[in-house]
Amino acid sequence: MTPDSFILNGIPGLEHMHLWISFPFCTMYVVAVVGNCGLLCLIRYEDSLHRTMYYFLAMLSFTDLVMCTTTVPKALCIFWFHLKEISFDECLVQMFFIYTSTGMESGVLMLMALDRYVAICYPLRYSAILTNPIIAKAGLATFLRVALLFIPLMFITKKLPYCRGNIIYHTYCDHMSVAKLSCGNIKVNVIYGLMVALLIGGFDILCITVSYTMILRTVVSLSSADARQKAFSTCTAHICAIVFSYSPAFFCFFSHRFGGHVIPASCHIIVANIYLLLPPTMNPVVYGVKTKQIRDCVIRILSGPKITKSP
């Protein structure tokens, strides 16, 4: 039997704090939307930013917008208006966009690591290797990889028989939270979900690690201290983005499997939301501060056109 709808119950044990929890959620969401939309507009209209590195950054910003918009508005409706109901099909759609966007986030970070590898290790061949068609194909391949791996998970979840109520103790439709409402065998869901996470996350982390190992070897071999510092500075923003993205992801992954009953459910759910909110909030801030070209463009726009006096 398939339920018509589910009830998203928010953060269990902290129902009385929902209103206060909503304020940082809302603030981070506004910063994420304004920051990422600003980056997309800046990259679109500034000719000086029509380069490979910024095309990948535009992919990251668009992915971040989808990732936080898929979950935060519904969470705020739960916190503010107690609108907890979500239809079964809407739940599956939300689940698909959550996992597709998080998979894309990981994939784009991997592509950006490869971009930094080519820029530092093969600077003279950089424009020849990373052409616009190559960038477009890499972005499309990253999306198809994630989408084709997660679509079967949606069908597996849809076919489960549900007989354990329809209350999901979460702010969004998490795959395992939904599957645990089934009275059928969810072993396939557990194994397939873990396999997809390892295939995507494991592969991307391996590529990022190898890229930065080669970058480190190249940078250390440079004779000039200024050249080493300049090479490292081009990677700073990307390293920060990796930390913001993977740190809460690792906590969620390991705490679910090894935390047992030591870590309360409310902590799991808050960190799961931070995992979807922190990268979209911090990435535009970090790239705006750490990337000189973006910083110069923003300063030039904010300062306005220069007025020259006629003699």
C-alpha cells in the first residue's frame, strides 16, 4: 500500500525551538540565494570572467541554488506555518533533487580540482586542454552520472509497501527515513544507496586527492617563493569549498553508521540540514573574498562609473 502523503515532522525533540531554529536557516538561505545569483550574473555579464575556472564556478553556484532551494523553503513552512504534509510523488521528486544536487556538488568540486591541476601543472596547454566544448561535455557527463545512478533508487523506494505510518521525523524526504516506513525488505535500498554514495563520493575524493598530490609536487618544485605562493593562492577558495562540502557529509555518513544511539536524532537532522545549507552559503562568500578577479569586479560595480571632469 502506498500512502497518498507523508507528514514531515521537523526536528524531533526540538519542536518548541522550531521558530528560533528557523532564523539561522532563513538567514543562511537568503545569503545563499543572493550570493549565488550574484555570482551567476557576474560570470554571465563580465567578459573578464569568461574563463574555464569561472564556468565551473557557475556550475557550482547553480547546483548550490538547487540544493538549498529544494529543502529550505519546505523546512521554513514547517517551522513557521506547520505545513508538514507532502504528497508521495512530491516527496520522491524532492528526494531526487536533493541527491542529484549533492552528487553534482561533489562532481563539480572534482572537476574544479582537475582544472587547478591542469592550470598549475600544464599552464602552457591549459587553454588547449580545457576548451569550452570539453567543459560542457564534462558538466553534462557529471550530471548524467548522478541522475542515472539515483533514478533507480527512486523507483525502488516507490515500489516498497508502506504500512508503518506516514510520519517522517525529518525536515525533508531523506531516503532512509522514507524507506524505514516500509514493512517490506529494505536491504536493497540500504545496499544500493551505500553503493551509489561510495561510487560518487569515493571516486570524486580519489580524483581530488590525486589532483592535489600532483599539484603539491609541482608547486614544491618551483624555485621562486612568489611563484609557490601564487600557485597555492589559486587553490585556497577551492580547498575551502571542499572542506565546507565534505565535512558535514562525512559526519552524517559515519554518525549514521557508527554513532548508534549516542548521537541524538535531532543532532543528525540539524547536521543533515547544515550539509545542504553550508556550502551554498559559504561558497560565494569564500570565492568573493579569495578570488581577486571576482573581488575586483564587485568593487568596480559597487563603486559605480567614474565621472571625469571636462577641462
